Amino acid sequence: MRRKIIPNRGDLKRKAVNYKTGMDIRLDDELRQKMEALVENTSTQFLDETVETLKGLREALSRAAADPSARREVLEHIREEAFQIKGMGGVFGYPLLTEFAKSLHDFLKELDDLDELQQEIVSIHVDTLYVVVSHRIKGSGGALEAQLRASLKAAVDKAKSGVKPAG
């Protein structure tokens, strides 16, 4: 089968901003400071919203524990929120949020319901995310981060083997 390649007529080039003169991407100090302040304010807003999300996840877990008929709805809600945190953590310089939210999302991916053990593992994930947010842990190295990562992995591994984690 022959494929026909349609040549670009240059429409996109003509529509591009500053196509003829180019674009100056050098930033002066004032503009750089404004951009840095905007990023910092947005990062703070992201952390504040994440704290509220995590509070909501704790409330959802309590609802799932008290009302087994709510577990599927809670599971879906937590899965969606974990996905959102996973996507945004790295954008704002919090790769551990992304890593731990990914762990939570992956843990929930194949589940249809939340039994007690699974609820406990979700709770451990939420607590771990709280630690990252409350301590504003940027980057991915360091002793505390390694301890969090190891604890979370141990809990998930125990859950997968059906052993209740120590806690």
C-alpha cells in the first residue's frame, strides 16, 4: 500500500506568533522574579489543595470502614485523587508525591472493592503523602525519604501476600 504524503503548505508557519522576526526568550530580572513568584504561589496553592484532598481521602476511608456499601464509590474516588496527585507532584517539584501517589494508584488499579487490609494500605499511603506535604519534602533523596519509601513498599508487599502490616 502506497501512502500519500500531503506537503505542508506553510499555513502553520504563517499563523505562528513572530514567525518572521522570531521570538526573544531572554528574561530580564524583573520578569524572572515575577515568574518565580507565580510558580511559588502556585506551588503553595497546590500543597494547600493537596492537604484538603488528603483530608477528604481520610474521611472517605472512614466512610468505607463504616459503610461497606460505599466501598466501591470510595475506591473510585481515591483512585481518581491519587491519579491527580501523581500527575501534579512532579510539576511543582515534589517527585515523592508523584511516586507515592503512583504507588497508591497502582495498588488500587486492579481492585473492585476495599477490604479492611486494603483500607489500611490506602491509609498508610495517605499518611505517607501527608508527611511529604507537611514537611514540604522536595526532591527524592535523603534518609526520611528512603524510610518512607521502604515502609510503603513493605506495607504494599505484605498486603499483596495477605499479611496484615504492623502498625
